[in-house]
Amino acid sequence: MNIPQVNVPRLVIIGGGFAGINLVKALGNKPIQVVLIDKRNYHTFQPLLYQVSSAGLEPDSIAYPLRKIIKRYKNMYFRMTKVRSIDAEAKEIHTDIGVIGYDYLVIATGTKTNYFGNKAIEAHSMPMKKVPQALNIRSLILQNFEQAAITNDKAARKALLTFVIVGGGPTGVELAGAIAELKNQILPKDYRDLIASDMQIYLLEGGARVLSTMSDEASKKAARFLTQLGVLVHCNTFVKDYDGKKVTTNLSLQLESETLIWAAGVTGDVVKGLKAEALMERTNRYKVNAYNQVEGYPDIFALGDIALMASDAYPNGHPQVAQPAIQQAQLLGKNILKLMEGKPLKKFKYMDKGSMATVGRNKAVVDLKHYKFGGFFAWFIWMFVHLMALVGFRNRVLVFFNWCYNYINFDKASRLIIRPFYKLK
Ligand SMILES: Cc1cc2nc3c(=O)[nH]c(=O)nc-3n(C[C@H](O)[C@H](O)[C@H](O)COP(=O)(O)OP(=O)(O)OC[C@H]3O[C@@H](n4cnc5c(N)ncnc54)[C@H](O)[C@@H]3O)c2cc1C
């Protein structure tokens, strides 16, 4: 891997997501060698992926080069490769470009899409966890519009213009709202040969309400906002099958649709090699103690979405959102230095800053500890928080400019089919 051997301990981080990059920042220019490994050469700001999918933002405004993050620290190295396995006994990890030893290892690999074992859905649906997947969705939506414009067959046109989103969590809700804005603002102007009311957006949720991790109030408001935008929200509805043409649910609802976007769940992106006992099987998350040490491995830590730290307040682990990943990484940075100096470590305590979701222009919901609200002010807060959380000044400027432009012009600037998406036949 061409990493020099130096006389300070080596810490290897697998994953340059929220956890990985915050650990990098916490250990920058400290007396430890840090090797960051990721299969991509950029950090993805996943909360805004849905805006790439719905043609609101270009991908380069939500992705950030990992080398640009580490370049300011002399003790850091980056290698772009996929980690295949961990050999905890030899204290080595095996990657596509070779083997590297470690003194401390941090697993921050996040999650991947969970299809709950349904191979048909996996083969035919559109996931939205990565930048290329978001671009696939953007292409498919626009290709469907183009195809619908030249199709005389009414049923075929209807299927092209029926968009089904599965999963009523923040991702599904935000994406449904954004696609509804495409229908309401873009379709009538760009595609005068199509009738906007022919386009249908369904949001199918297996549970009793959308945004089930937020307050009842937020759920109700979000459902109302979606309905106002023309999204057809169906709760208690499980998708059982999708063959690329027909969506079958547990109810009598069956839909002919060329597009099914799967936002119904994630599972840990585990690296092979650790003992089965270290893993919570159902969710594929590593069991960690209050210092993020993986059960049975004092030198291996797990952070963020992939870590399951059970506590009285969070018996099933912390929510799989950015804040636990960021806060755990910041503390682990300090704890690693303490560990090297033989000092006692500090336990992790999660500070819940609240949760929020946006449905569209002037429509968002925010749940704070003592205050819950929705509407324009919530939307403004949502925009401010996301803008500030983005990595890199340039990205913040790009996103801010795009949002202002979209707001004033009722426009979505990135309606380009750069790389066509070909569906499985
Ligand atoms: C569409 C979407 C919307 C979201 N919206 C929000 C939101 O609004 N607010 C919020 O707080 N949270 C949101 N989340 C959740 C949030 O993005 C995650 O909780 C957060 O990214 C977790 O950070 P992490 O560092 O644990 O993992 P990630 O950010 O997922 O990073 C994992 C990294 O590990 C790398 N990796 C994985 N396996 C390997 C391997 N074997 N070898 C090398 N590299 C590997 C990946 O390439 C990736 O860069 C959203 C998630 C998604 C998917």
C-alpha cells in the first residue's frame, strides 16, 4: 500500500463518511499515523442525495474529495480501495490493493440498502444510497418523461409517469415531495405535450404513519404537506413484489409502474473477519461498549451507523443518522489519544439535537426536545442546518445559489440525462 512505517502507532479508518471524516479531523497533526481507506475518493453528504435524484442539485455540490480533507494534516494517508476482510489476530486488513497492519482499527463503513431478502425487488428497484444511484434515478425520471412524450399507448404512458416510492422515512418523504415539485413546476413547462395530472407519485409505507421516528404531530403535518403536493400516501402498505412493471402489495393496491424507488431500509455494511458474537445479526451492526470498542476486540472500534451501542436511553442503539456518527467520532479521537497515554477513557453520551424533514418549498417539520413545529420557519431551519452541515465552503455556496435560484424561478437546474440509465428487461 506504500504507507511508510514510522515510530508512532498506526490507526486505520475504514470509511470516509460522517464518522470517518470527523475522526480524521479529531486526529489531525497528532502523534499517530492515520490511514483513511474508502472505496470511493469522496465523502457523500447523503441527506441531500434526494435533491440529486430529483434534478435539484448536481452531485459535485454534495460530494467532497477525501484527499482534500486530509491534505492539511501531515500524519494522514488516504487509499482508495475496498476493504475485504479483517484479520484481528494478525492485526491486518485485506483490501483490493494489498494488506496493511494496524495498531488501532476503526470500522466506519455505514450501511447499505436492505431488500429484506426480496431478490425481485433488488433486481428491479432503484436504491438511493450512493451518488451514482441518485444519478440513475435522475436519468430514469427524465428518460421516462421523454419516453412518455412519444408514447401513444395510454397504459404505457401511465406506467412511465407513475413513480412509486417505498418507505415513508425522511428519505422517502423528502424524495416524494421533490418529485411532486418536478410534476407541479417542471412538467407543465418543459413537457407541454404531456398532461401533468397523468403523472402520479405514490408513497407506500409499511407502518401506520410516515416519519415514524418523529412525533405524531410531525407525521401528520408531513402527510398533509405531501397530500397538498399531490402525493398519494398509503400507510400500512407493504410492497411484496415488483417485476419492473407491476408493483404488488399486501393490500388490493396494485400499480403498473416503470419506476420503483426503494427507500425502505438499510442494514450494516459489515466487513468479514470478526467473530459472529461481535455482530448484532438482525441489523448487522457491531456491538460496541460506551467507548465504541467492538465487543471482544480492545483495539477495534466501530462508529456511526455500523455501531450498536446499547444504553438505557437507547436500548437498540442510537438512531442511524449523522449526529451520533459525528459525536462518536469526535469523542473517539480524544479517547484514542488518552489510550496511547494510558489515561482513562471517557464514556459516550449522545446529545440529541432533534430531527427534521422537508417535504418541499416552505414545507418542513422539526422536532426539538421541547418544541415541535412545521411550515415555513421549519423549512428555513432545515435549509440552514443542512447548508452548515455540508462539507466544504464551495459546496455550501453552490447549494445556496441553487436553492435561491430554484426558489425564485420555481426551477430545478440539473435536468440532464448525462449518463442514461438502462433498466433490466
Ligand atoms: C438518502 C439518505 C438520506 C439521509 N438523510 C439524513 C438526514 O437528513 N439527516 C441525518 O442526520 N442523516 C441522514 N441520513 C443518514 C446519514 O447519512 C447516516 O447516518 C450517516 O451517513 C452515517 O455516517 P457513517 O460515517 O456511519 O457512514 P457513511 O456516511 O455511510 O459512510 C460510510 C463510508 O464507508 C465506505 N465503505 C463502506 N464499506 C467499505 C469497505 N468495505 N471498504 C472501503 N470503504 C467502505 C463508504 O464508501 C462510505 O464512504 C441519510 C441517509 C441516506 C442514505
